Amino acid sequence: MSAIRLLVLGAVRQHGRAHGYQVRNDLEFWGAHEWSNAKPGSIYHALKQMAKQGLLHAYETAPSTAGGPPRTEYEVTEQGTEEFLALLRAGLADPEAGTDALAGAIGFMVELERAEVLALLNERVAALRQWRESVTEYYTPDAGPGQFGHIGEIMNYWLDSADTGAEWTRGLIRRVEGGAYTFAGEGEHFVGVLAEGQENPYATGVPHPGDHR
Amino acid sequence: MSAIRLLVLGAVRQHGRAHGYQVRNDLEFWGAHEWSNAKPGSIYHALKQMAKQGLLHAYETAPSTAGGPPRTEYEVTEQGTEEFLALLRAGLADPEAGTDALAGAIGFMVELERAEVLALLNERVAALRQWRESVTEYYTPDAGPGQFGHIGEIMNYWLDSADTGAEWTRGLIRRVEGGAYTFAGEGEHFVGVLAEGQENPYATGVPHPGDHR
DNA sequence: GCGGAGCTAGTCAAACTTGATTAACAGGGG
DNA sequence: CCCCTGTTAATCAAGTTTGACTAGCTCCGC
């Protein structure tokens, strides 16, 4: 289901209560529209869907201050919090969740305790190593390599991605072990959220230099 | 539009004329269902869609030998060939096309001439370098790094991905320059396609060891 | 004091993706 | 011979994603 649910739940959670446009702005602030499918349509859709599923509670509120159609505010339910934490953990530990889930999860990792984050990242490294082994075993049988011709380059690419991904993860582990950032239970942590009324330096329409999908 | 169109066009092209199940089998043979969204539903959908758009010509053929509902065969039209080549070139040269488009394009790169492939890959490296520059410029203003807290790790991750992706591409360039593989105009090249009647070692249902999305 | 540029907030149709399900036939066991 | 399983081939409904569009409001210049 991609990473939107994680991103949207996380954004709403950090505000306590938020409407769609706020979420949209936060995600843009994080550059999420560049590395995930966090486009307006998807965000509003995710909000409605998750409200229907009980992960969010919807408040039909005031006909909006400051122009525009009446806006709905959302709040994360208990069930939504569980889902959020599950997605967060999966994003960090499970390579199959995809790279956008990883990126999103990194954005919220400080909501967990340092020790748990380290455990999850180590899990990820282990999963990558295991996947690598099973693939090389599978694609490099007795016949020797080269039997796949240039098709082997595809496999080569995925193996390389797994290797470099694992290497990067190890780097992050070292930084976190070294005391970087402030995690849950360690005092006020950095909140990457726009304060009420703060202008968004990356507002929609302002083209980022060198936009990258 | 993801990489399916490229994959489906390529598969049909290699057969000359193919029905959905053949395409599906080829893509599974390449492991495409693991690194792209090449699932049955998507394949059949792509075939119909592209037939409607004139990229493929559909033949309502025989009520199928060997069981199953009557099958439709497809053939790539001239317009479809153009689209195929465009997607192929974009997949190789443009990082924004995504990694699955790259993987698919690698699978078909031998349909182009060696010199062109090298040019396209160099374009990719250049695009990655340029993207990297614009991002670092954007995210590392005067205030110095660290202003983003742990959010900076997300950027760090994408930069690392770009760097390692470029490095891998350079490796491929060296191999191709070194004479690896057989490209268009160089004689019979490796065809990663299942011959008529050949059994598919990766048939649906046989679980791959360590499946990775 | 008005007109349009631009922001705020969200909707919508069309396309795409997914996983389950259908449907036809082949072959083997009892 | 008849049922049951497996294979071949494809469809379908439900959910997602996309990009374009709507619509209210403010503010600025003229």
C-alpha cells in the first residue's frame, strides 16, 4: 500500500488534529512529494479511507478560516496509532516495504526508543544479507554465471542495490549508536512540522530546483 | 506509467506475436514480478489498453489449444515499436523513470546499438550528477547542515542512492565498452524468451526462494 | 472599489494495480 | 465412466494513484 498511510498517519499525529491541507503541506515540507506518491489526491484519499477504516476520526468542522471549502479535521484513533507504529517498524526493518516506506519511517524514527530503532535497523541488514544469499544461490547454479547473458545485469543491479542499501543502513546504525538525534524518552525531540501559521518555504507551485520524482 | 508497458511491448516484440499468457510467462522467467508490478492483472490490462491506443494489434484467435478460455494474440504496431524504443531509451537514460524502468530497459538494451546504449548510460550518469548538485545546494544552505535534524537522514539516503546508482552505471558502461554482450547489428544476440512449448522453470506458484518484491 | 492573481482546500474522472475468482479443458484414480 | 485435481488463460471488483479541475476568499495595484 506504499508509504502514504505511514506519512499521513505520522503527519496527523504530530499535529494532534489536522486537516488535509496541513498534512499536504507537511509532506511537501519534507520533500515527500518527490520521493513518494504523496500527491494531493492520494493524501485526501488516504484520509477518507483510513477514516472509514477507523484509523482516523473525522470532525466535520468550521467552514474554514482563510478561504477555501469547509475543511474536515482528523485525529488518529488508538487503532490508528497501532497501525502507525506497525508501519513505522516495518518501514525500518523490512526491505520489502520499499524505499519510500524506509524514507518515511526515517522521518518518524525518533518516535521510537533508540534501542528499538537500532534493533530494527539490524533486522533490516540481516534481511538484506539473507535475501542476497538466496538470490545468488538461485541465479548462479552449476552452469556458471553468464548463462543469462545481459539479463544477468538485471540481477547484478538488484544485488548491488541490496549491498549498497545495507552499507548505508550500517552507516545510520553507527550514527545512531554514536548518540545522534533525540529519540523517544530522551527529552524534546526535533519536530519536522510546520507551526500553525508558519509559511511553507516549499509551497506547492514553487518548483524545486532539479525536481526528482 | 511504471515499467509494464516497456516490459509487455518488449515481450510481445520478441515473440512477433504473442498472447497474454506467453507474456506473463516471459516476465516471470525474467523475475519481473519480483522487481516490478508485472502481475497478471496488470499485464492483461496493459495489453488491452495498448491495443485500444493502437500500440498493439489484437487478433481474436483460436479458442486456445490446451484448455482455458479463448485467447487473444497481439502484435506490436509501428506506433508500438516507436513507443517501445522511446520507453527503452528513457529507461536507460533518465533516472526519473525509476529503477524498474531501468531494470526492464537493461533486459532489452541489446535491441539498440552498442554506441547508443553507451551514450544513453552516460546521459544517466550526468543526470544523476546534476540532480545531486541541485539537491545539495538546496538542502544545505548557509545555516549549515544539521538544521533538519534526523530529517536530514532522508536526504542523505537519497543522495547515497544517487551516488551508488551512478557508480553502478559506470560499472555497466565499462563492461559494455569492454565488449560484453551482443548488441543490435552484431549478429545473433541472446534472446531471453521461452521457446514455444518450453517449460517455464519459474512457473507461477513455484515460490522463489526469498521472494523480494 | 474592482479585477485578477494567487492562496486555500478539496473534488473528480480516468487510469492503473491488486488479489481473488472464473472457466475450460486434460489426465489420472477408483 | 466419472469425479477431482491441476494447468492454462483470462476476468472482475475493489482499492489506489494521477493530474486536472473547482470554488471561495484575500490582497494588491490601479
